[in-house]
Amino acid sequence: MIRKIIHIDEDRCDGCGLCASACHEGAIGMVDGRARLLRDDYCDGLGNCLPACPRGAITFIEREAAEYDEAAVQKHLAGVKEKTSHQENRDCHQGGCPGSKAQLFVRQAPAAAMEMEEAVSQLRQWPVQIKLVAVNAPCFENTNLLVSADCAAYAHGNFHKTFMRNRVTLIGCPKLDEVDYGEKLTEIIKRNNIRSVTVVRMEVPCCAGIENAVKTALQNSGKMIPWRVVTLSREGEILED
């Protein structure tokens, strides 16, 4: 049958994976570092993936394609979930999961640092969890926003002073929470006058989820807001800014 279906321009795709995360049917997969339409009958033609692509690599076309098959999609999604769960368990048991791999850091703090006065908290609001905060909380009006992986504050010794000062702080863990922060962050940015967004993530792969959620939120909000991403090593050093 002739129907509307997505088309991915492989030359424009940069492999960010945002479209695959946005596709609720699992029709898009990452193959050799690029987004691919896995099967025609997985694509419902609604295009949730289009606004997620920062490169404009996804468009609608009309062509001969198999009809959307919801039963096939549900079977596919169940298989993907089971495969992912088994893979994560196997990797972690073998010490292959970067976010779970045990490490011991030996630190020798200078005597002067040990004798410093007690640090002053820079937290400006409560709650701080992305899941718990209200999208229209007064703290969001005319402010700079910090969206951080919750591990980051423990890794970076001067986190309050370096990142939290003069910002409203939101934290989360995309691997443990297993929710899409994109929708909540989109509403926060849409409904409030956010001046800038800073993302602080760890170097481990699962932390890409929090960065991708902010990208999605900024794109879907329709606002042009300055933003930056800071990546920390597991030892707490700034790797990228």
C-alpha cells in the first residue's frame, strides 16, 4: 500500500540517537552509528521522531510500505526490553558496565584543604528531583537552570560553588528512574522564563540520557536558550565543557 512513512537522510544523520529514543514503537534503531528505519510495519507515520532530530535528517515521504502492525510492534518492544535487560545484567556481572564497575580512588588532600571552613550550601529550592518538582514552581521564573546527574555532586568536590551557585538545581538518573525526563523538562522550559541551561553529566554512557532529555526539551519548547554540557570523569574532573 502507498502511505506516509518516515525517511532518514543518512548523510545528515550524526548518530545522536535522539530519534530512536523519541520513537515509541521502536521503529528506529542505531546501526553502525547511524539511525535506521528497522521495519516499515513498525512505523505508525505519526512522526514523533521528526522534532527530536537536531540535524533535520528525518522527513515524511509517501511510498509503497507495509501497513503499520501494532501487534508486531508490541512483540518487537517486548523483545527489545528483554534483550536489553539481559545484556545489562550480563555486562554488569562481568564488570563491563562502565556505570557499575567498581573503582577505588586514592586521594591525598592538601592539609590546607582539610582545614577549610565548612562549605555553604548553594541550593536555592526544594525538591530537587526532576520527577518531584512542579513544572510551574516559582523558583523557575527568570532563572538559570542546572540539570545534573545525581552522581555528579558526589564526584566533583566543589560542585555547589562551581555549578549550583545562582542556579536552580534539578537532578536525576535516567538509568535508575527509567523515565523520560524530556516531557517534564519541556513543560518547565515552555512555562517559565529560563535564561540558560547547564547540564552536568558523568562520563558513563547511561548519563547520555539526561543530556538527550535536555536537548529534546529545548527543541520541543521552541525557545532559543543558551545551554552547555559539562562532562565529569568518575574521579570528578571536568573532561568537557
